[in-house]
Amino acid sequence: MSCPLRSNPSMMIQLVPGRLKKPDWLKARAKLPNDRYLKIKEIARQRNLSTVCEEAMCPNIGECWGGGTATFMIMGDTCTRACKFCNVNHGKPNELDADEPKKLADAIRNMNLDYVVITSVDRDDKPDGGAAHFAECIRKLREIKNKNIDLLVEVLTPDFQGKECDVKTVVDAAPHVFAHNIETVERLQKTARDHRANYKQSLGVLQFVKSIAPAMKTKSSIMVGLGETQEEVLQAMKDLRAIDVDFLTIGQYLRPTQWNLPVQEYIPPEQYAWYKKKGEELGFLYVAAGPYVRSSYKAGEMYMKRITENE
């Protein structure tokens, strides 16, 4: 059964900051750590690696780490942009660590991972936005084999200010999946994202990747609960499919701090089921939609599911 479209933004539930009560069904799910999880945690601590899983206090950390997937943040912990939904430090970042690609690969080699997601802060202070550094990290990781099986590498990149030459630098390093998030619907871009980011630019990055590497899988993510309508989310999904994006994740926006945007609505589980169904009808190879779904949610499963089915 489909849900009726909410086409009028003024009809959304408006919430007073500080007075929002989470519904009973929106509760973090604890998953007991297994040996794989504990090993990843120990090595990350020893090597001083920054994992988005921990930095963002992701509720899926036990599920993903225990299943052999982890997300690492490179190029420092300070972003040159200040998106209103994000809790990453912003300001003037430190210089890039030239040894980071090797350090990252050495650590991950010992983690017994099947699937690694590499993401980063925005580095608008660098002429190439850090693209060459990103590419070197990919190349080092592509050399890793786990039980004679190649480690699968997904990248979740900045937009590199839309510069195609910098996007190409990352694509040429041959990640298995290239992800870049549009974050929210078109109407709310200026509200949620830094002024240097925009909807058209993000779509352009994903479209360019497909134009130079048609076989490379692409992926994007949408946050909901910021005041968008169902109709607007559906249009964003259509826009992504129009440029052949393969994978999509949709999850609930949760306010990290008082500085960040307030949540406008908690989206109920049945709405996510509707989004997933519509996404599959539009032709996405895989759609993950749910309150605690994040950009890298079950990234390995998403990719391997399709590969296995196509063998």
C-alpha cells in the first residue's frame, strides 16, 4: 500500500528545538561485539585512525564492524566547510600527512576487513581538494588481499568544487564504488549545506563519474526529517536515477548539537518501506532505507549482493 504524497511543506510537523521527543520506535539497537569488532577497535586505537563509525557515534557500528565493514576518515578531522547538519570540526585544517595512505593500509591489512569505506572532510584549502591524496589511499588499499580475496574499497568523496579533473584523479585510482551524497532535497540545499555545495554540483560529480567509468558503481544518500516532503524525496530519487546512480541510502537526520539544524519530523518506519519500494521500482540496484541507515550502512552487503547475483 502506498502512502499519500505530502506535497505541502507547510503541512510538515514543526518541532520546537529542545522539545523534540523521539518516538518509541526510534531507539538504538545494541549489538554485542564479536571478535572481529574488538580487533578493529583495538587496531584503530593503536594506530590513531579516525573512524566515522565512532566519530559520529553511529548506531550501526556493531553490525558493520562485526560484519567486516568499516568507514575511515582521511585528510584530518577539520573541514573547510560548515554544513548545518554535520558535527565534524570546521575551520583551518592541518597539513596533509603524506604518510597517511601507507599508515592506513598497514592498519587495515591487520583488521581482517572485507569492505572499507574511505571518506574525508572537505579540503578547499588544497588546489585539488585533496584528490591526489584520496587517490593514493585507494591505490594502497587496492593492494591488500584478505585470504586471497581483494579488499573492496568504496569512497565517499567531497564534491571537489565540481572540478572534473580532480574527480577523475579519484576515479582513475579505481575504487569499487564511488559515493557522493546529495544530502537532502533540492529545496533544502542552502538550508542544510555550506554555500560552496549545491544540488546541481553534486549531481554533476556523480554524472561525470559514470561518463568516464560506466562500469563503476555509484552511490548517494539522502537525509530525511529536515522538512522535506515525500514528493521532494521522490524527485531527488528520480534525479539520481536519471544519471544512473546505482545505490541509494535514506536515513533519519538526528541533530548532533544545538548549533545544528533542528529535526523537523521523525519519519515513521512505513515511510522508509515506501521509499525503498519506490527506489527499487525506479531501478536502483539496491536501496537501504530506515531510521538508522547512514551513508555507509551495510556498504559491503550492498555491493556484494549485486555482484553475487550477477555471477
